[in-house]
Amino acid sequence: MRLLVVEDQKDLCDIIVRKLKSEGYGVDACNSGEDAEDYINGTEYDAVLLDIMLPGKTGIGLLKDMRARGNLTPVILL
């Protein structure tokens, strides 16, 4: 299972990624909505863990854009 973690607080992001990887998940991580958009457009994910309050493009804005483009990847909002 391939996951994308989008969290702007580096320490929290590192903890989440480390735990998910220890459970056997394939994980990519980034720290902004703009970077997340690039990851999502370039890779197919089984789920996205998405922080709501991100610098630049917010998590809600990113989710709206994903859905507008027909991307139905499950998203868990943090």
C-alpha cells in the first residue's frame, strides 16, 4: 500500500512516516500543498494523510482540486 503524508511540521511528519514504514507501508512525504500536488499528479497513492492547515495551498484547497480533477483517492484529514 502506497501512502502520501502531507504535514508541514517536520517533527510530526517524521514520526508519522517512521511509524507507517515500520508497519510495512510505502510512504512518500512532503511539507506543502504545492509539493503534494506534484506528488499526487506523478504517483498513484492508495491514500493521502493530509494536514488541513498548510503553508500556501491548504489541505482543503488541495482536496477540492483533487476531487475537481476526478481523483477519488481516499484522504484522511489531520
